[in-house]
Amino acid sequence: MATTKNKWAIDPAHTEVQFKVKHLVISTVTGNFNKFEGNVLASDDEFSGAEVEFSADVDSINTNQADRDGHLKSPDFFNAGQYPKLTFKSTGFIKKADNQYKLSGNLTIRDVTKPIELDVEYGGITKDPWGNIKAGFEVSGKFNRKDFGLTWNALTEAGGMVVAEEVKILVNVELTKQ
């Protein structure tokens, strides 16, 4: 007998999609995506085995520096003109401890799809003042940008890389039960 799954949608007004990457080896640049969407299908309020889908509009990338944002949208990096979205589709969502989960899935950037694993902290469920049922999560992880064809770089005078290969991601998600 099939289990009915509840659909949860990302609340974009209460969700942040951030990334961090080392610059010149000595500092960190933080950016985010301002336009994104996603949903979760879950059998219960524990979310074990949930199915997750997410996409971000590459053209909405924002590092608070217009020239850098333009470079990130260019063919040197995301190539927003040819690949307007990055996507994630889960292959597993496993409860590890009380509020700790492991989310595995396929991340697609440009035309490259690779499996990644993310750590998830479940914040719980509550009802907002308007009667909507909300659930909160913090998702974190990292990946190597070169694995996804984001290979542009330059060297400093000392021989260090301008942009590190490791990209950290941090997504604070609020879902609304549909």
C-alpha cells in the first residue's frame, strides 16, 4: 500500500541560499542566490526518506559586487546564458540522530551532474500566526567547483590561487506545508 506524502514548498521570504569560497587564500567571499524554488515530499513530520528537489536561478547570484557577479555569470564560471539554473535532486534523506540528517543527491551545475552529501539540522515544526504549518532546516556541505566545470582561476604573484576550489554551501530553509 502506497504511503501518502505531504508536499512542502520552500518559503523564499524565509530561506537563504549562501555559498562561501576562499579568495587569494587569505579571505572568504560570501555570495547567495536571490531566486530559487524547491519542494519536499515527506510521509511524516520526521522527514526520514523525504524527497527533495531544488533549483536556483544562476542570474540571481549576488556577492555584493557587480563586476564579480558578472564574471560569475559568464562562461568562465556558471555560464548563465547557456545554463540558467543549478539543480539538486535527492537520492536519500536519512535520520542520523535526533535532529541530524544526511541528505544525498545529484547536484547539476552547467551540464555536469555529480553526487554530493549534505548535513542537515532539523529545526522542527510550528504553526505561524496565519495558521500555516512551517518546518525549518539548516543544510550545509561543500564541493569542489572544478568537478562541475567551474575551472577559471589565476595565480597570485606568490603562486597561490585567486579562487579556491572548495565551495562551502549553507542553506537555511523554511518550508510551508501545502
